[in-house]
Amino acid sequence: MRADRLVATLLLLQSRGRATAGELAAELEVSVATTRRDLEALSSAGVPVYPQPGRAAGGSSSGERGRISRG
């Protein structure tokens, strides 16, 4: 289920701080394209996830030690 995967993505980013799309995809057993769509969906929903373009594209949950701000 997508909602479960989005929550799992948030938890992974919160614990790691940063991860590549490939690392997240492997951990969640989905494609890299799915991971990128999930990161974009989280960002569009206002979750402080910052996709990072490039060869090892991925994301981070915030600029402050991988913590998700709670307002």
C-alpha cells in the first residue's frame, strides 16, 4: 500500500538523514522511479523532504541532522 511505503520512506530518511533513491528503492523493494515519485509526493504534501538531483539522486528529510520538523 502506498501510504505504508510513504511512512516507511519518512522513517528511513529520519533515521539515516540522507539516502539515495537506489538505497530507498532496495530497502522498500520498489523501483527507483517509484521512490522518486514518492519523494515528490511527500514534498508536494508539505513534508520537509528535499530531493537531491544528480547521478546518486535521493533525498533528505531536512537540513538539520535528518530530523523532520514538527512545526
